[in-house]
Amino acid sequence: VALRTAEIIAVGSELLGTTRIDTNSLYITDRLSGLGIEVHVKSVVGDDRSDLAAVFRQALTRADVVVFTGGLGPTDDDLTREVVADVLGLPMTLDEAILDKIRARFARRGLTMPEVNRRQAQVPRGAIVLDNPNGTAPGLFLDHEGHAVVLLPGPPREMQPMFDGVCAGPLSERAGAERIYRTSLFITGLGESHVEQAAQPIYARWRDGSPPMATTILAAMGQVELHLSVRDADGARARRMLDDARGELLGALGEHVYSTDGRKMEEVVGDLLKARGLTIAAAESCTGGLLMSRLTDVPGSSAYVRAGVIAYDNADKQRLLDVPEALLAQHGAVSEPVAVAMAEGIRARTGADVAVGITGIAGPGGGTPQKPVGTVVISVLAPGADAYVRTFQFIGERTQVKFQSTQAALNRVRRMLADSR
Ligand code: AMP
Ligand code: MG
């Protein structure tokens, strides 16, 4: 029977501390997914024999594939090899060919192999040895009563090429023909529960389809994401199902969907500007340049980004953006007339086609009853569209308010460019 489910066990006491994090499992998950094998459980376990054995035994009760990373080193705290052999009841023998390779590796650097490295040449009976061109520890692959057990070294640069080899070789032979196909929709300007309400009746139907579609809703900063996936041996059918479901969701969520191909907001806006041959400039106060930073994160953005001014101080809003002193005095810096004047100022100074003005109170201080923390005013000017200005009330701490402000501003640029097409 084909392998379908996997469990990852990251081994190393250092991974339980505060200075190292398990990243190998992300790489492994991605590669397994390419073979249609889904990770259901993963754990991080210290260098302890009984903990490791217990987690491994449990994994064998629920996963087809068990992948270990770490604990294959030459020292006493490297236990993965021994624990796996022990739990599976496999005797270990010394593999002379591995020993020769390790010796040769030391010899190339003019060193003799320390005796402790002999451990790394121990192989459980029946294991396939996985060559390690980037280190001393070889990996191991075991078929055991319908399970595949993979032992990989911890250092990412050793683990990655080795696991690629396992996926191309023994795992792909045992994985069957089914693959996982995915699509996603990124939504902004609607809360998670509103998205859920609109999407629920649609994906409830696809979930009960054949093959069933898996759906996930994720609330992220400034956006909600819908992820759809189908496991199928027939790639064309899976793609068609995902396209149809995406089409229905687009119909229900409309212009709130900004991306259906994984592109970030700044890429979507950049692509629209490029397609229309337009340039953009921004006058930012509370976002401190974050809008410009996001726009310029995109390679090739020099084709449409003109300039940004960060005018935090009122005097600089006058000096650099020509915001009239009277407006500031009459309405305050966080006000719709000032946001519009900032956008007009940067447009006049740069000649950019699209201009953004952002002014607000990111907190934690500076709020008043009339203008509490999170009050942000955004103005956007674009050719062929009426001037836009709106006061938002964002929730969250400083960095969240800043990000949401740039997300709302970019989203408004997107919608104005799409509407005035
Ligand atoms: P080991 O194979 O246990 O000797 O691991 C050696 C080194 O690999 C560790 O000190 C970490 O720097 C790195 N490493 C081990 N496990 C992981 C993991 N799960 N993710 C990322 N790096 C790891
Ligand atoms: Mg270790």
C-alpha cells in the first residue's frame, strides 16, 4: 500500500532551548507534500533515550513514514540510530565501507579519525545507507512492516540534499500516484468571520466532493487567507476542481480578494502599476516608510516607484510636503484634510501618477478620546479616479497598526487602479 501520512521527529536538546529552532521539519514537510505524503504530527525531542523511544513507538502507531533529523553524530548524546534499532528489534553491524569513507574524510584534512566516529558506521540490519557528501554522518532508510523510517543528520546543509535523494529514490517508489494540489486566496478588508460566513456554504460542498477538498482559513496580519487542497492521482481533475472552487469563492468575496496565486499585496500593486505604466509616490507619517519599504521589497520596483517622504514632524509636513500650516492648526495632523494635502504635496513635488498620504496614531501613547490610538487617515490620488480619503480605526500594538495602515493603503491603490481601468 502507498505511503500517505508522515510524522517528523526533530532530535536535539538544543532545539528545546531558546537559541535554536527546528527548521528542518519545514523543508521535510514541503518535500513530502510534493509526493502526496502529509505530515500529521511533528515533535521536538531532547537527547534522551526513553523519550525518543516513546515518541518513536507512538509515531509507528499512526504514521506511514517516520522521519528523524538530528542525533546521528559521533558523541554519546547522539542516540537516534541506537534507539531506532532498539525499538525495531534490529541488530546493528559495523559497515566497513562507511568507516572507510569517514576515515578518508578525515585524511583529506590531514587528520586521523577519532575512535568515537566508529558509531556513525553502525547500521541496523536491512537499512539502506544514504551517502553524506557534506559531513561524516550517513543517513539511513528502513522499510519496516509497511512503514518507511528515515534517519537524517541535523545540519540543514547535510540533511537537505540527502532528503532530496530519498524523495527522488525510495520514497517516491513507495508513495503511490496521488499528489497534493493546492491553491489559495488572499483577502483583505474583511474580517475572518465575514470571510468564513461567505465561504462556508461554498467550501462545505467541495469538502464533501470526490475527491474531497481540504480547506483552511487563516487570519494573518492585515489579511485572511483561504487555502484549498486536493489529493488526487489525476492532476488535471484536481486542478479543475480547485479552479472551480476558487471561481465560486471569488464570486462570493469579490473585490476583497487581492491574490489567487500567492502574490503578496505589494507585488499585486506593483504588477498593476507596471501594466498601466504608472508611477507611485508616498508621504508617510505614522508608518515611517513601511509603505515604501514594502513596495521596494519587490524586485524591479524601480520601474514604478518614484519617491517617498517620511514627514513625522508637523514642520516637515509643511516644509517637505507643502501642507498648509492653517490645515494643521485647524484640523490637527491626524485628519482627512491633512492626509489629502500630504498626498497632493508628494504628487506635486514628484510628478508621480499615484500618490498616497498616511497620517495616524500608532500608539501606545498620543491617543485622545476623539482620536484614539489606531486612528489612521489614508488618502490616495490616482488618475481617472476621485480623490480618496478615509479614517480607519485599527486595533493592535504599534507594529500591527503600522502594517495594517500600509495594507489598507496598498489595497486602496489596487482597487482604484482596477476600477479605473
Ligand atoms: P546533530 O545531527 O544532532 O549533531 O545536529 C547538529 C546541528 O544541526 C545542531 O547543532 C543544529 O545546529 C542543527 N540542527 C539539528 N537539528 C535541526 C533542526 N531540526 N532544524 C535545524 N537545524 C538543526
Ligand atoms: Mg544533536
